[in-house]
Amino acid sequence: MNIGLIGSGGREHALCKKISESKLVKRIICFPGNAGTSELATNVKVNILDFKKILKLIRSYKIDLVVVGPEEPLVMGIVNFLKQNKVKVFGPNKYASKLEGSKAFMKKICAQNKIPTAKFKICKQINHVKEFLYNCDFPIVVKADGLAAGKGVTICKSRKQVLKTSKEIFKGKFKSSKKLILEEFLIGEEASYFIIVDNNHFKFFGTAQDHKRVYEDDKGPNTGGMGAYSPATIVTKPIEKKIINRIIIPTLKALKRKEQSYNGFLYVGLMIKNNEPYLIEYNIRMGDPECQVILPRLKTDLVKILKYAISNKLRKVEIKWKKEKSMTIVVCSQGYPGKYKKNLPIRNMSKLNLTKKDFIFHAGTYFSNNELRSHGGRVLNFTSIGNKFKDIRQKILSNIRKLNWSKGFYRRDIGWKVINKNENN
């Protein structure tokens, strides 16, 4: 098979690596890919929202199956477009993609189906915000309705901050958002639960815990993710049962009633409070950086799983996992998630002695005259698998120190909760 993979981040490099391990695969074409994928696949530079151009490339490269990595083309309807043109594609359709593309849409599904989530109000103008503030406790979470690259959520500790953040969203801080959601702040522990879904069935596809805040001790603004680990030990069997019965099944049934069945990866973002799961958000694809810790633990051929999923035979495949744990730490350009410099050389990759249990997944990188350079805010994902999170983290930090990239920064405390709770005795 020839596989087409859309996207250019760490998630896509992780997908590319796992796809490349399949005996079913002849060739991988990445649209547009990054420096890491270029060593496993053919990178083709293209705007991933130019669907007609992508279709031409799919035909010219004789691609048998397209896998869509990031959320934006999914929300814009690439699956509908490709299916109309008789292309096999893995990912949810435009309607189902509103689970991530519109937080208001997701919240309405929760309200209509009694899915546990934080109390909320959908606001289209500043007066709606002021009304909500008359009778609420702080902090309050302000969320831009549309896609915001993981940066559309602000935890506000005062009325003044809520109004300031809300006005910025209404004035167009995020192109995709003309409304916002005000939400109660839930105190608990976050976790991510993943499934893979076809028209008739779904299967477990891993758990992880992401670290969104930019600085250590979970301080500073939200980012797309500074690191993650898998599995998320907080998701016990009793909690998992609640996630499936109270959140996942009602959501998939709600979409099916609209004759818009979900197909693809589904990321269930949760807050666990007093052993009760609350839905925080849905993502309609693998998470980034969660994908980078889940896929190294996957034993079953990923392409085999995807083939079964697109033919609605997911029930027939057994998905097996390694018992080892996994962690990733993201190395970012200084200044991220604010302003940061691009095109910075990264010169010490050859000094890294990686074992079979260590991986570097590229995110914002490219080659210029055979020199590796940075292109994005999140640049490299250092990932390892092992038996103890504490040991895995030490190994990753040692590798990052060897890289010695003075233009970057990273969090040294990824996994601190699980390590303090389970491994420091």
C-alpha cells in the first residue's frame, strides 16, 4: 500500500514511524511532513487546506489510503471532499469534527445527553459574559469556541480578567471564534482517554496525561503541550467504565441519531474529580504530544488497524499493547507560546546515542542545505519507554542535555504527579 499522511508535527512523525514499521506499506507520502518524516517518507510541500491540490497529489502518487493528522483540515471537511472523490481516508467527517471545531457544539451535546461536564454558558456578546459574572465563583475558564491551536483556554481569577479575555476573543484574537464559552473551574486531575471508532464499534487506544502549562510546577499560559506520559494511572478500571458508559457511548449515539457516525481517532479530554470523570474537551484526532507516547507502546500493526477501521470491521482486530511505560518531553523555541525565532540551526543531533527504546519525534523542523533548523514553537519531542517513569525521565533529560540547544527550553518536571505519588518511596 501507498499511504498518504497529512500534517507536519510531532504527532505526524510518530504516526509516520509506526506506519513505516508495517509490512503492508510500500511507500509513505507526507503532506508536507518535516525533517523527521523525510527520513522515512517522501515529503511533498503543499498547503494542507488546498484540498484540490492534495487530491491531485494523491492521484499522482497512487495513494491507497490517506491518514489525516491535524484537526484543521478535518474541521474544514477534507474527509467529505476526499470520499466524494472516491479516495479512502481515515478520519471523521465535517459534522462529527464539530466535536472539536466548536466547543459550543460539544457542550450542547453534553447538555442534551446528560454527559458529565463543567457548568457552562455560551456567550456571543459581552453582555452575556456580564450576566454570567453576576452569580459565579472564581476562577472561571474562558474558552474560544473554535480552533485555537491549544491556546484558546484561559483560567481567569477576576472579573476584570474575564472581561479582558472575552473582549479579545470577540475582537477576533482567534480567527475561528466569534463566540466563547464560560465554564466553571473543576479541581481534579486531567487525563486523556483515546479510542478508535468505526461505524459500528470502537476500541480502546491508550491513555495519557499531557502537561499544558509552559513552565514547571504547572505555571504560565497554556500551550499545545510541553510533554506527556502513558499510561495515565489515574484512569482505573472503575473510572474507565464510567468514561465509556457516561461519556463516550452517549456521544457516539448522539452523532448516529443525526446519521453522522463518527470514524477515526477520538481523544476524550477529562478531569477526574473524586473518582468521577467529567468531559473537558473532545479532540477529533490523536493528541500532540500524547500520540508520541501512545504509539511507541502499540504492538499491533497500525496500518492493519486502520484498514479494519475504514472498512467497519474494527471488531475483528485485536489491539495489543506493550507493558512498558512511555514519556515525552518537548523542546521548544525560546519565547513559545508567545513570539519566538524561526530558522535556528540545531547542530548536536549526531552526539545523541539513542537505544531502541528512545525516539526523537520532530515537530517544527526542516532541512536547509543538509542542516537541521527549527521552524515552529514546539521543535523536538524526546521520547523513551521503560519500566519506571522516574528512570525514563532521567534518560530523556540526559539526551536533551547532550543536544545542548541553547535556543530552546523544556520542562524538567514532566510526570511529576505520577512520580511523586507512585515512584518516590
